[in-house]
Amino acid sequence: NDVVKNYMIVYSEKRGVAMQQAMGLSTYYFPIFEETFRRYGLPLELKYLSVVESMLKPTATSRAGAKGIWQFMYRTGRNYGLEINSFVDERMDVEKSADAAARYLRDLYTLLGDWPLAVSAYNCGAGNVNKAIRRAGGKRDFWSVYPYLPRETRGYMPAFVGVMYAFNYSRDYGLEAAQTGVPTQVDTFEVHRNLHFRQINEVVGVPLDDLRYLNPKYYNEIIPGSGGSYTVNIPYAWSAAYLAADQDSLYLHNASKYLSEQELKDIESGKSTGGGSSARTVYTVKSGD
């Protein structure tokens, strides 16, 4: 219908530059999402929701406070096991947020029994979709429920279809994947002690921009390995150099500068951003928020 057709036009014609960027990023992200959805027995096409949500930007943040490629709100992220504290926000962890999104979508489908309704509920919550079903006289197909969904949710499922269309018929519209510079081959290493991105950069040589892009979940560019087992993603081209580096030298390098006890306390109390690129916003909650 015209609603869906308009979104097909938006994503295949009007947002061509953004879509080509997303297509370029998809070469890295989509295999991760497909593997995750296959593990849970979900339709692989659900990967396109990530484009609707964030255009595949791992640090995307909405005005409402949703974060990451899958745009989890704080409470929903915590409910699905994502760690969120002063040092780490796993809503911006590519693998863990995709796993949480898969479990959330699976639960919504189990509750609603229909994928278009489950996709809509991902945007506005199952409660709002159930309310729309009641107002539609108990009908459970998307277009019967459509007029009763929240206004901002009505276009969500059509946008999902529009993104799928643009990706699958990209050649017909002259859309080509942009060169994003994102490493497509990545190695993951465990970190059991506190480690700063700049220590890795200065000792091993891994570019800071690569570390920031591949590890967006770490606020302040600090991997808090002393508080538990964490991982760091490194471009495959730097894997051998990372393995060859003396571990004690790596962890001790400028530790007093980057990982001082006072600096860590200031981060926990919100007084410091740890020299990283993350900006902290202070907001006073008002009645009605």
C-alpha cells in the first residue's frame, strides 16, 4: 500500500547516501547478527531492524536515552542482562546487544504470535501493542491494529520493509556499499587487569580510532579488567603485535597517568571522563519524566 511504498522510496531514493554507508557497515555487522538470530531460530531478515534503529551506528543515542545499534533503553537492557555502569555500557557491545535483541524479539513473538506485531512491539513495547489489539476488537493482524498503535510506531514496520527493499534491490537504484574503513577481520582477547586504550596504542601501535570503534562499550577508553573478565577487540592486522607485546609492560605502561586510583574514583563518582571521547551529561529528573 501507499504507506509501505513511501518508505520504500525513502530508503531506496531519498536517503541514498545514508543507505550506502549502512550497506558498507553491514559487511561487518550483518554476519554477527545472522549468526545470533540463527542460534535462536529467528528469521534472519530481522537484521534489517538494526538499520531502522541506528543506521548501524554502535554509539547511536536517542533523545529518550536509548543506546547502541539496537537502541536499548536502560531498563530493557538491564532486564536482558546487559551490564551498564560508569565504565561499561553493553548496549553498545555489538555481540551482546545483538544477543539481547534476539531474546527480546523472541519473547515478543512468543507473547504476540505475529512477527509484524512483534516488530512493532520492539519499538513501543508489548503493552501498547496489546492495547491496540483490544481497540481493534481483538484482531491481531498488523493493518487492523495499525490505526491504534502510537503515532511514532505506525511507520516502524513499514520502515523495516522499506530498508529490506532498499538492500535487496540496491543495484536497481545505483546504491553501492560505501568504503567505511571498518576492519572486517577482528580478533578478541581477554583482559583481566585494568587497561587503557592509550596503553594499547602506545605499546602495540593499534590506532586509537580502531580501538574506539571496535570497543564502543567502554566509557572513558578504560577496560576495567580488574573488576572481572572483559575483552578487547583488535584489528586482525595487529593481532600478532598484541600477542608479541610483553603483558607486564603493556599493563604498567603509563599506568599512573591513565589508571591512577584517583582517576578511577573520579570516573565512578562522575567527576571525570577518563580522558576519553565520551561526554557526560548531567540531568535533574523532574516530576513526570
